[in-house]
Amino acid sequence: MLRVNGLKIEGEMKKLMHTLFLSCLKATELIEKKLLFRLSLSEKIRLEMHKAMCDACSMYEKQSRTLDMALSNSETKEGKVVDLHKFKQEIISKIEERG
């Protein structure tokens, strides 16, 4: 642990990192919230900073958006009820094809 002017750098850095940067769990929570609601400016900035460093969360957001669009389009097409089990199998098949 380093000390500069009597401050514990390690502890202060952890506090700063925790304040500025989101965990992946919090980032995915904000990604899902963003699909339904407006994010505050602070939430938007923190999420964008996290995604700039985290490829996994960036990919999660793309996949989540795609699934949300697919499900919202399939819920009621011309009043027809969609078989969700069949739809799920189709998605899995397409994912496996792209491997």
C-alpha cells in the first residue's frame, strides 16, 4: 500500500473506482432499465464509460436490444398468439448455426 501525504492510495483508489465505474451487474441492470425508462444523465455517463471498457456488457446490450425487439414484434402479429417455446427454439437454432 502506498502512502502519499498520509493518504492510503489503495483505499482511496478503490473508493474512487467504485464511485466512478459500474460493476457488470449494475451495468446490465441499467441496460435493461434503458429499454423501458429514461436513464438519468449520471446513469448514462457511467454506463457509457463502463461499456467503453467492457466488451461483454456492450455485447449484452446488443443482444438484449435484439431480443426485446424480436419479442415485442412477435407477441401479437395480426392478433395471432405466438408459440414462445417454438420461437425460443428458432433463436437457439440460429445462434448454433452462427456458432
